[in-house]
Amino acid sequence: RCAPFCCSPWGVPTYLVSRDGGETWSESRNLGDQRGRIYDARIIQDEILVLQSCNPNFEGRDPLNHYALYGSRDGGGTFELKSILPLDIRGRGYGSLAELPDGRLIVYVYNLYQERYPDTLISDDGGHTWGAPGRAFLAKSIRNPQIARVGGSYIMHGRSGQLGPCYALVLYTSDDGIHWDEGTYLRMPVEGGFGYACFYSNNVVLDDHRVLIQFSDAYAGARVNIRHLTVGVPRA
């Protein structure tokens, strides 16, 4: 089994704003007043949307724990709470936000006890309200899912769970952001490493058909570096 890791309890998350391309930064500001962790941030239709797990622990343990969506229309100067997602987050962690082809929003939330079936919530009105939770299917499972939309398609990547090679880097593709292929292992755990190929990953969309994926790589014992992969997606 995978070894347990712990990195909580958390405080109220903070953010900083740069108006000059990263040369200088504002003082840190709190996002709301709830302890927890920011899991995703997107710019969609000139609005910055931020998804936060309002919970001091990694996994939800209390019915009062929840996921919240914040929005900013002044470039991050101020954020307002848009909605609380209608999901019982006991046993849930991580999260990812994306815009579907028809403009709806979708959120994916990791289920610790059913790693092939992340919870999904869809909003028809930009995140003000949400439909009832559903479930997606990911054949090789996934933890800490990261989503990118590129070339008219979607990719999702993260580390695999208990059902496959523990902490392998896995990639899925989708045409609609809801239904996913069987998945592909991009990197497997290295012999002599720390027992996983990937713990965290993120991505940067380079153009209309390429995505740069960065992921943590334990190459020798507890020594960890960052690897980079460029994934090409057929042009729409």
C-alpha cells in the first residue's frame, strides 16, 4: 500500500498580486476567512475563479466542511464568495475546475475511498449554483487531478492511486471534459527512489496544441527534482 503523508492542519489561504509580470508583488491577502487550501484558479470570461476546500485537514471530516468558489472581476484586487458547492466532503480532498465546451463549469473532487470515481459538479450559471453531484470514471484512478483544455480537447493528469502502480504519473484525455479514455502511464516509480514517480503536478498551456506538464520526481531516495513533459494534442 502507499505510505501515508500528512501536511495539515492549514490556516486561512493567502494570495499575492503582480501587475508587472512578476517583477513585484503586493502584500499577501487572505482569501475569505475560512481555513483550508486553494486547489485551483482559472480566468474564465474575464473573471478569476478560485476553488477552495474550506477545511483545516486534507480530507473532509465534518459535515460543516465544504468547497467554496470565489470570484474576482478586478484582477485579484478583491474576491467575493460566489457559492458553496453542494457536496458532502467527508472523505474528499483535492479539486480541479474547468470550463466545458458549452460554457458550463465543472469541478472534480477526489474521493479517497473510490479513487476511480471522482465526484463531479456542474454549474450552468458561471458558478453561482450547482447541480447535484455526479461521478466520473477514470480507469487507472487519479489523485490531485489537474485539467487543461487545449486544441479543442481536454487532458487530466495526476498520480495514480491504490488500484495501479502507486504514485505513477497518469494522463487521461477527453473530447468533452466529462468522459475520459483509459489513461496512459507517463512515468512509473523509479527503483531506488522514494516509492513514487509523481506526487504533485501542474501544467501550462503553451499554444493551441501543446501543454507543458511539470511534476515532482523522486530520483534517488528522498531526493526530489522537477521533470518536464510536453504533451501534444491534435489541432481542432
